[in-house]
Amino acid sequence: MNAETKAAEAIRFVLNGKTVEFAVRPDTTALDLVRLHAGLTGTKEGCAEGDCGACTVLLRRGDGPRQAANACIMTAAQLDGTELTTVEGLKHDGALTPLQDAMAQNGSSQCGFCTPGIVMALTGLIEENPEPEETAIHDALAGNLCRCTGYRPIVEATKVAAKAKPASIARSVLPPLRSEIAVGGCVLHQPGDLAGLLELRGRYPDAVLLAGGTDLGVARADYHSGWDRIVSTAHVRELRAITATRDEWTFGAAVTWEEVLATVADDYPSLATLIRRFGSTQIRSMGTIGGNIGTASPIGDGPPPLIALGATITLASRADGERSILLEDFFLDYRKTAMRPDEVIISVTLPRLKDGELFRVYKLSKRYDQDISTVCGAFWLRMEGDTVSECRIAYGGMAAIPKRAKSSENKIIGRPLDSESTRAAVEALSDDFSPLSDWRGSAEYRMKAAGALIQRLAHDAAGETVEVMAL
Amino acid sequence: MNIDVRSVQRATVGRGIAHDSARKHVAGEADYIDDMPELPGTLHAALVTSPVAHGKLIALDPAGALAIESVVAFCGPDDIPGHNDIGPILPGEPLFASEIVDYVGQPLGVVAAETFEAAVKASRAVHVDVEEREPVLDVETAHEAESYVIPSQTVAEGDVEAGLASAEQLIEGRLEIGGQDHFYLETQIAYAIPGEDGDMTVHSSTQHPTEVQHHVAHVLGGLANSVDVFVRRMGGGFGGKESQATIIAAAAALLARKTRRPVKLRLKRSVDMSATGKRHDMVATWKAGVRKNGRIEALDIEYLARAGNTPDLTGPVITRALTHSDNSYFIPAARFVGHACKTNTVSNTAFRGFGGPQGIIAIETIIDQVARELTLDPNVVRAINYYGPETGEVTPYGQPVEHNRLVEVTETILATSEWQRRRAEIDAHNATSPVLRRGLAMMPVKFGISFNLTSLNQAGALVHVYQDGSVHLNHGGTEMGQGLFMKVAQVVAEVFQVDIETVKITATATGKVPNTSATAASTGSDINGMAAYNAATAIKGRMTNVAADHLEVPAEEIVFREGRVHAGNRSISFAELAKHTWAARVQLSEAGYYATPKIHWDVKTLKGRPFFYYTYGAAVAEVAIDTLTGESRCLRADLLQDCGASLNPAVDLGQIEGAFVQGMGWLTCEELWWDEKGRLRTIGPSTYKIPGSRDVPRDFNVAILENAPNGEETVFRSKAVGEPPLMLAVSVWLAIRDAIASCGQPGISPKLKAPATPEHILEAVDDIRARGSATGVA
């Protein structure tokens, strides 16, 4: 921690090119800050749960690019020391950007309520990828809902705009981060290193441990409870690190899913495909790998593939230092984990795939993009010739925790992955799981679908892709 | 008016001009109600709602809420100075439940606080005590108890019993049709500002400002002339803000009256989705008597519609379902019955199509079933049952089918979609693909335009020409994104032959144009466009006389063109003429009016001519399904829609595409899910999935029928477009059925529930495979 003795009394950041300070509680949502305190009403509230994208803004942290994020579930705590751009900050000398112009001319808006958010999401895309393919446009739009247009004119306008030269973006100098901010009875701590984080965690075990905030922020946006003390993990140097050795990848807990995605695309293409369906760009640019594990949702999409890959997780506390455990042992019961109140997640370590190993993860949901899994199944196999010598199968959505299907694994290990072993593995699922019925699917469907994913794996292993999205 | 668009090149009408607010939308500069600058002292409000589905209200105690800092006021049923009734058609629908609560999410009261956050917290702190009773949560239970919110309706013609008895084949079936949340991006909102003498100004996100005006006055115990309602734009409506916006406006006005401060009531998404109505889910069962060639000779369909706790608009929704159960098919003996089942769930309401989609998916599923069980080509079965193009065959409700374009749209879409080639390719693919199956389907839509209730088919407009030649346009229609304001402005610009920028579009206001109908039933541009046309034409007539005097020529020689007024080779600008007209003491303002001609409807017999005209369309959809997981994807869709002589092809294209995708959502990914306590659990976008950009057909070919002026004298011979293309999405549903059918033996018809979620598709695949070996041709 740096030497500042007195807590700052305002959140300070760059808003549309100007450094501003707002004396708001750090648990104020960024959307309320922008609309109510800054008076910028172009950013809309459509859902207050990070799923419709009407509140999309661009956020730049450190040296990174401007990334789309949902203002509704972001808090002011995450803005200090950043650059925030709202739709009001896009115009250049009073003129619309090429994207805005193309959208206005191509019928890309009808009621117009989703439009500013869509403009921001696509601006974030074009800045990083000036000539996006259609797939990339859909990836960028996955977090934005439009109920009027049917999207085609939005996608078309993006292609038109991508051909125009975008105006150069002035990068503002970011104000330095403050280690402590206290406003209105809410204290925000922003430690810069692990020692500082562990000290705060030890001292304030009841404080809200805030990573990307994409889960906690939903409750905050629903005005259920205020946070009186927040310890942010977002700026902890050690937690932001990505390290690679010949045998494994290690991701600091505060590495965002967008950063994970950019890293794993070559090593684990199936995981990359899953991550692209994991929330949206807005969610992935904020949500972290550690937060996704720490929140311990039974339907989180991170744990099943990480468990199947044999990931370990490293925890630390000031009192007892570091310890590493298998990720599958981290989840104890519904939303209950092996993490002690004074501990934090430091990192997640993933073994690299070796020759003869096969890894696939499949997600089933009502909608392809930005949906929570009905069932997520992940499969790691080591083959010796035609025989499966080792295997890990993990499911999400099938139990109170992300969980391995050990009975099914045993039906495959030591056998070739053929119709006989596959059938036995499917049947054995009922020994491992008795899922619940809810709005995402009945228990019967979940069981059938979990089995279907084993059958899909067998097709995949035989070199035959059988997915409608591949058509 | 006598207009033939084929011979006239128009200046403004017919051009694909962008939405009037497009540049403001993309810049974030279009103001919705929550974006308006707030007046000093503005309070924020939140609804208090029922936590249980059914019971007796024992206590409603706001003390806990009022103890929260900055909470200012509470209004419950006892705080209503006027009438606790907001029924849009029938009386007896309370704003706030007072004795019996009837659904989870039902408004019980409203709180106001200095901030929105405090209001939301306060709404949860009101103590609600309900003595719970057993709720009725499904339509079958209600139907068995004959518990309906309104009497059942029957559209009938011919001897159905005889037709069924003498049929060569009897086909029976059942279809569960899911409901749909509107999911307008802007949730329901109103901003009420109290004035002197008990007056109230209300900015409401409503499709029906007149109804808001009347009900606010009614609830406050005043007269209609004490309430002014303004609507500049909505962030989407889709029918969800036709009657439902009244709840929000009335609650805000109550608090404004009580506190004497401006009050804004904006619903959180979860409250919006719990408290306000949706598209009616229905269960349809049928018996069809058919010939071996697929000709339907008699058809009996019964619908159980989930009305919810009150009638709201269920009556006319069922009427439209019944009057669209024929879709494009002439059925000599028909009996269509609809029951409005009373359930302890939110009262369902208008949603784009207004019952039409439920009627059309039912008959299209019947046609598909007939074809499959008789092993006939579904398109052949469709064609053999079509209303004849020349015969003027009469619908079961008594309206002749005139200006029939069914054959034209069908033949065109089959050709442009390359049906034959693709049918063969898909069949070949399915023969060798055990897991992924493809399906292909074509279907037509015939949709009747006009409100079924004749009295609603009227509209007003107010047009002023100012002395500088600028034009102020106002009419009873509301803008919810559909481009109505631009279309009507184009009509006025066309009449005056001025540039579109000359015409100022203004917020809908009950003080300018009174007694309006909802902007609904696709009629917005038809009726408001014609009212504005009449207003502008009257002013133009007077200006013509002034011009004739001024230019000293007979009035017949005056021509308005390109912003000028010509007499031979002399001309003056439109603005100069406006100035001369004023100086000549001739009125430059006109209230226009229009009543749709030719229509009549007997609400007792359900016979008459409810529709001024029909609009036609056709679609071909191709899908793939995964028979392991039940996932589906629409790979290609080809749409053709009749827009008459389109007022604005760009706007109409947007309506067609948007409606189709919304219809796809209804039939694929959008699923309303209640738990055993009657709580809707899909109350936000994390649980209720509307289509995303990747769900749009990868190959999406959309066309407007060319050279097709309306056979009736509508405004510039255009046709309505808001709702009809939604039903083209039934093609996607039929294509999924086609893919499922490929998993069974010939002669077997799939049993698929709507929406076709992965779970429902997998269920149907497993079912047809299980039936495959046991059953031969039925």
C-alpha cells in the first residue's frame, strides 16, 4: 500500500475526456453515477442485471484498450483511476462517428432505446478489430438485445462503418489510483499488491471482496444491500499476472475472461469457444477467473472445463500463507467453498494438453449467446491407442456444485470410446447426478442432455462435428 | 381520394427515408421519459406488489416503508379519491387489489421517495399480509371449473357435425402455444406533474394516451379535461403499453395528487415482467374432417386462453384468434371456440398480432398434421385449401376474401427461395445424417386490418401551417419505434409538396387531438395517415384559392411542387403563400378526421366485415436440429410481405424483419416459466431469452411485394405492416416440425410444444422415434 494516510473523499476518473471527481459512495452503480450524478442520460437502464446491454459504456484501465462494459452492474468502486466513455463522448467536433452515421442511415434503430448501448459495444469492437468478420460482430453484439430491428441492419451498418476510417482516439492520462476512498460511510480499499490484499482480508473478513463485480453487481443494482467496506482485487499486481511454462498456464485470480480468452485460443480451442459464449464482451471484460470460481455458482461456466482439465487453485491468507488444492475439491456444497474467511484466491493453474489428450467442453442453453447453461459438460481424455487410459468428466447445472461424473468416467476408462462404452457412460450418469427442474430445463431434460453431450464427444473424437452452429 | 400509385411518381411518399429520430438514437440524444430533465421536487416511486398468487388481503401496512429516510408517501386502495378501476373495456379491474389478491406481482400500492433507490427499498418494506388460498395456475383447471373472465366466443359457419361425420378421414390434435413477454427495452414509466385546479399532466410511455387520460381522471375523481397526456416516444411497445401503461400512469398521478409534487414511476425490469401482462398462452384442440386429397371440409377448434385474473383485452384477443383460425384457407364448415380461462396469473394483454398468431399457428399445425398423416406434400394441402383468388369465398365470420394475393405470394416465394432444389437437398441430407436433421417449410399469412371493434377505427390529426411556411404535425398515433411519425410526416409533405424537413413531428398530446384509439392493430399509419392527409388537403385547398387570387389564375391551374406554388411559369414559395394566406385572413390550421369505411361487426354473432382489407405474405424457412440435444438453428428464411404501395419501404422492411425475429423468439427461445406457487421465474433477460443477433437466420432474404397498391382506398394505397410479418415466423416452427418428422416414419405427425426449446424439440424427437415402428399410416 502506498503512503497516503487519509482516505480520499471522491471517486476520480476520466469521463469523456475530462478528469472528474464525484463524491458518491463507492457502491453507487456506475449507471446511477453517469445518469443521476453526471447528468448523462444517453446510457440507458434496460435490465439492471448486465444482460441487455442498453447501459454499455467503454472502460479503459491502465494501458489496456477501451472495453465494453455494463454500467448497470459496475460500481463507482471500479471507476477510480480509469477512463470511462459514454455515448456522449463519441462525437468528434459535433459530428457522428462513421459507425453512428452508418447506423442512422441503415435503419439500425427503431425505438432507439438499445441503440446507444449497441453503438458503444460496436465502437469497442471496431477500435480493436477495424474490419470485423460477421462472427466477430455477433460476438461483440452478444451482450446487447434489440427487440425492434431483428439486428440485420445493425450488422450491416457495422460492416459499412468498418470500411470508413475511424477517428483517432485521444488517450487521456489516467489519474493515479488511490488506495483508500471513503464516502458516505462506504470505504473502498484498492491494494496494489498481495501483501496489502492479505492484510486487508485478514483485518476485514466481512468486507465485500470485489473482483469484476459481474455477480455482486447484480445484487447491488437491485438495491438489495449497500456495501460498507469493499476490498478490491482488481489492482493487485500478483493477481493480474498470466504466466506460462512448458507444462502449464497460471492465471492470476484478477485476470479477466477476455484476457483468458486471448491467451487460451491456441492451446484450448474448445475452451475458447465456450468462453466466447460465456456472458458477453461486456461481462468478460470485467468478470475474472477468480471471481467466477469464488462465487461458486452451480451453473458457472468456468469450473466444469477447468475441473476437467485438472486445474489447481492457489489460496492464500496472511496467517498461513499459500496452499494449492485441486479445483474440484474447492466446491463443497451449494455456494460453499473450501476458502476460509481470511483467504483469497490467488491463481488458477491449468495443465497444458499433451499429445494423446483430448479436451472438449459443450454448453447447452436456450439461446446460443449470453445465456446461462442448462447443462455444461467438459471432457478430458488421455488416449493410448484406441483406449481411454485416463478421463475426467465434469458437469455444471447437474448438481449443487460443479461436479465430476466419476461413475461415467469409470465406464470409459480402459475402453475405447465406442458406442458400447458411451452408452454405459450415459447410463452411469444417473449414479452421479439427480439434477433439479427449473426454468432452464427439467431434471429429465438435464439428464438426457448430459448424456447427449457424451454422445457428442464420441462423434467429435471420431472426427465428426455434429453441432447446428457448425453448419 | 382516388389514387393510383402506378401512374404517379411521388416526391416524398414511397421513399425509404430513415426514422425521424435515427441520428438522435445513435447519439444518445433521443429523450425517453426517464431522460427528461426533472422538475425541482420530483419524487420517485415504486410499486408494492403481491407476493402470493391468490388470497385474502388482511393487512397492507406502510409504516415500515415510511420509516425509511427520504420516503415521502404511500398510496394504497384506500387512498384513491376517484374509482379504483382501470378496466380498459369492462369495469371491475382494480388499479390496486383491495380485498382479494389474484396473482404474484399484482399492484397493491405505490410508494414515493426522494430517490429511486429509496423508493425501491421502501416498496419491499411495506408489510403485506395475505391469507393464502389455493391458486388456479393452468387453463385446463379453469376450463373444467368453467371459470372464465368473460363469456366464451364462437365463430361458426356451416354444419360442422355433419362435415366431421361424413369425412373420409378424421384428424385430431392438440397444441400448447406459449405466451410471450414484450420485453420492450424501456420498461413502463410515467411522470406525473400536478397543476392548479387539480389538473394533472402526465408523460406516459403508452400506446394509448387517451386511455391513460381517461383512467387517470377516473382514478383521481376528475373529468377527462383535467388531464393532459403527452407521448413523444416509447422505447418499444409491441402491445405491452396499450392497456398496461395505465397502471403506471394512474399510480404516479395518485402520488402526485397526494404529495403535490411531480412523481416519476419507472418499473424495474423484474417488476415490469411480474406486474404487467403478456401474450396469451393457449391450448388448442381440434378435430378436422378431411378428404384423402387433403381438402379440409369441416374443422372444429377449441382454444383455452390464459386470460389471467381479469378480462383486460382478452375478449378481442380471442376474437382475433378465432377470425384468424382460417388463415388462408376456405373451410366450408367451421366452428372456432375460445374460452377466456381465469387463472391466478397476471392478466394477459395485447401483443403484436393480438391473438392472430395463436390462430395462425393452430391452423398451420393442423394443415401440417393433415399433410403428414395423409402423406401428402404440405404445400399441396395448403394450395388445395386456399381461398380461391377469384371466387370471393367468404370467411367463417362472413367477410368475402377480396383482392386475394395468396397464389401470387406463394408462387413467388417458392420460386425465389429455390424450394424444389432445396427440398431435394434436404431430403438427401436427412437420409444420411443420423444426428443433425434439416427441415424446410413454407406458409402463407392472410391478416385482417382494422380493429375488430368498429368504433375504434377512427383517428384525428392536427396540422398547422405557420407564416414562415413551416408545418406543425400532430395526430393521435404514438411512436414506439415503428416509424409512424415519419410515415405520417411523409403524407403531409406529399400533400403540400414540401421537403420532409419542413414538417415538424410533435409529441402525441391528448389536448391537441382528442378521443384517439390506441396505436395498435397495425392501423397506425392507415388511420392517422389518412386523418393527417385530410387535414393537410383541407389547408391546401384554402391555400390554393389564395394562390389563385394572388397569381390571378383559376384555382385549377395552381400546382404545388418542390416547395413552391406554380401557376404556369410563375411561382411563389410555399412560405410566401403561407404569409399571403394569413394576410388574407384564411385559416392555416385544420383538425383532420378519418373513419375507416365499409366495416361493420356484430359482437354477439361474431359476423360481419371486421376488416377493411387483408394483407398477405409468405415465408420459407430452413432449420437444422440436433437430435441429441434438441438445439435448433434457423439457417435461412425468405420472406415476402404485401405492404400495398409502401409509404416508406425502409421503415416497412424494418418492421418485417423485426416482427419476424420477434415471432421466431416467441416460437423458439422465449419461454415463460411459473413455479408451483404461481411465481413467474423468468422475469429478466438472464432467464427470459429473446433472440440475439446470432439467432437471426444466417441467410435472410426479405422482400416487399412489388407493384401491389391496396385494392381499397387507403392512404396512398399503402397497407399496414406492424403485425402481419410476425406470423411469418410460423414457418420456422413448421420447419422444425419438418426436421422432427424426418426422424419418424411416413404418416406420423410430430407432437411439438411451442416454443420449440431444445427440451421440447428433444421430447418430440424421442416421441416420434418411439411411435415410429408401432404405427403405420393413420
